[in-house]
Amino acid sequence: MIQQRIIDRTVVGEILQHIYTSGLGVQLTLFSEKGYFYIGQGDKKTPLRGTTIEEAVTHLAIRLVNEFPKSEFASWWNTHFKEVQQA
């Protein structure tokens, strides 16, 4: 099994900005509740792995890459974070 490497805190904003400007056509709200992070999509609340912003954004990015593998975001992520693997 491949271990998932977590992104560094210093790139959290950059990753969120790339998600925002990537044209994926998704509207997400990232929020924390009782120490856990979730994606809010309309009335749906989807949990992300981890209890730190680094873990949550890593999980969010991997989910988006898997859901939109041919997207501009996936290409950017794979170029810059190819060592980050899904566990």
C-alpha cells in the first residue's frame, strides 16, 4: 500500500487558488466542525480525511484529480505534487 504524503502548509493557499481558477465547475465550501474538515456542496456535507488543513486540502486535491483527471487542475497537481499518492 502506498502511503499518502501530506502537502506542506506553505502551499495550501496556492492549491486552493488553483482549484478556484481551474474551471472545474464545482462550488465548494471548505469548513471545519469539531476538529474535522468537510466539503459543503449545496445541502451535502462530505468529510475529508484528516484533522489539519494540510490533510484536508491534500485529500480534497486528490479527490478532484480522481474526479476530473483531464482537467487543468489535475495536470497542474500531477506536475507539482506527483509524489503525493492516494493511500
